[in-house]
Amino acid sequence: MTEKLTIKQWDEADMPREKLERLGAEALSNAELLAILIGSGSQEESAVDLMKRLLNDCNNNLNTLGKKTIPDLCSYKGIGPAKAITILAACELGKRRQMEKAEERPDLSSAAAIYDHMHPLMQDLDVEEAWILLMNQNFKLIKKMRISHGGISETAVDVRVIIKQALLSNATVLALCHNHPSNNARPSGDDDRLTIRVKEACKLMRIFFLDHLIITDGRYYSYHEEGRL
């Protein structure tokens, strides 16, 4: 009789965790996803094989799996109370996600929208901070991130970090904003030089540089609205 391989003995391309990291969760079967949750099977079968058997007994239906009790799941060799609770918790999370609406991402297609979004965050700062707003092609916010605290200049802000974060977030649109604690919205020479450097880097990486806003308490300066982008 041929000895069964454990998951650790599989080719790396077939390991569930590594497969998810390379290809994304959608590339995995239900059994593989469940195997990641329980971590291990038994001496007789791998976590994936165990989950395949469990799902087969549920007619490969996750709703049926979610109706199982802890004792039901613990009747399978390789599943103890901790693993059973993990499986049921995952099923419950899936059910709750199905009941919730998708999060509405802010539309930041205009300088006014960017100002309204960032002003509450920056209005009381007593030092300069620079933030990037990363968006998809429909100008919906993916992520915002502080990239400088305590000063902004072409040396204080690393343009490489800006571009790296945009690429990691799959952003196709980028906006830069920073505050002036002096409440003077007029851009400085450093602001101008930084704007040029970010614009050039975005152009090289085919990212649309939407705007650079200077935010004060009550007004803003937009390089885009001033025709300087």
C-alpha cells in the first residue's frame, strides 16, 4: 500500500497556502480553503482530503456544512473541537458577509471632493503632513496613506514610496495632498518641485496623477484647478 503524502510533502505549487498566495483565494477549491483553516488532517489523510470527504458528506454544499454541529464535525478523525469551531466560525462569517452591502468607496474625482474627505483629518494638525490617495479608474478610493510627518519637501517625501504603494494597491489614479499649518494655501517652491517629481514618476509608470492639494482650514489650493498639472 502506497503511503499517503502529507501536505508538507506536496509540490509547493499544490500547497493550499502557497497556492492562495500565488493565485488568489478564488483559485482554490472549497476543500483547499477549509484545509487552510484547520491546518492539518490525520495520519491517514491530509487536511485537503479530510475536507473533501467532509464536503462530500454535505453534498458539496457549504450551507449544509454550516448546519453541522460541533459533535457532528468531531465525529471525523482529525477534527477536534478547536477545528470544528474554526469551520463553523468561517461558515458564519460567510453568511454574515452575504447579508451585508458592499462598502461604498468615496468618489474623489474633484479637488472639492478630496478636500472634503481630507480636511477633517488635517484641520487641527500643527505640523505638515503629506498623504496620498490611491484610486481606481473610476476615481473611487482604494486606500489613503500618510507618507510624511513633520515637514514636506522634495527630500522629505520619497517618490519611490508613493509609486510602490500605488503599484501594490493596483491603483491607476493618484492624488497627493498636504496641509499648511500657517493656513496660507499658497504653494512653496518645495511644493512645486515635489509636484513635478510625482507627476514625472506617475507618467513613467502610467498612473494618472489627478491632483496635488494644499489643505488649510477653510480653503485649498489645487494644482489641477490652477492648470498646473
